[in-house]
Amino acid sequence: MSISLSTRQAYSELDSVLDVLDEEDRNKIPIKLRQLLKREKDHNYIKTIDINKSIEEQNLKEETLTLIAILNLKYWCEDEGVKEKLKERYFKNEEIYQKKLDEKYNLDNLFKRINNEKNENITVENAQKNLIEYKESIIRKIFNKIKAFFISIKKIKNK
């Protein structure tokens, strides 16, 4: 398994954050985890943490903020009530994120968007067809077959 450059950079940022923490908080993180961060981070990516700025002002990667949230929940947060509230908040955020993904990549919406874009481009295509011979690409043919398959499935379900 290889680690992406983005993740390695997040490890670098997290390592920099851990370096500026007081020793007590830093020691709450297991040594093996800290060693993993140091070993797997992007050594060419250097993020300087300004201790006079809040975490929001540090311009950290979203992945880094996620890792900090996980460390906070697992190692730094000692109040069980606060932990439960954090878990609820994280769960709600994940639900919202999944809903957005579902809306964005929903097959029905995807085909509607494609059809709308297709209808908008018809007049331009008609004008260009007179000038250019149009050949449907293999990818477009495959896509149209898949689209027709899903439309037929939808029609069968609606019967």
C-alpha cells in the first residue's frame, strides 16, 4: 500500500503541530504513531506552525484537520460528555457529506445533467455538423449503452 503525496503532506503538517504542543499533550500520542508520522511524512514539505495563531488560521490541509480531530477524540479529550458530543457532531458532518455525494453522483441526476448539457449543445452541434464530419467515439458509444441500460432498468422498476 502506498501513501499518497497529499497524505504524506498532512503527516508533515501534523508532525509540525505535534512539535509545538507541550510535552504533556505530545506524550499522550503513542510513540509508535509519532514515529510513523515522522517516517512517512513528506520530508520536502515543511509547514511552519505559528503558535500565536489559532488552528483555523494555520491554513492546514483538510486531511490534517481530520487527523487532529481524530487525535483529539482518541487521546486528548478526557471528558466523556464532550467525547460523545464530538462523536455526534462528526457523525452528523459525515451524514451531510454523504448526502452531498449522493446528490452529486446520483445516477438520475447525472443523466439529467448530461441530457440538459446535451440539449444546450444541440444547436451548436447542428451548426458544426455542416462543417465537420461527426464520428461517435468508442467511449461515447459505451456510455450511451450504459445509459440506455440504466434507463431500461428504471422503466422496468416503474412498471
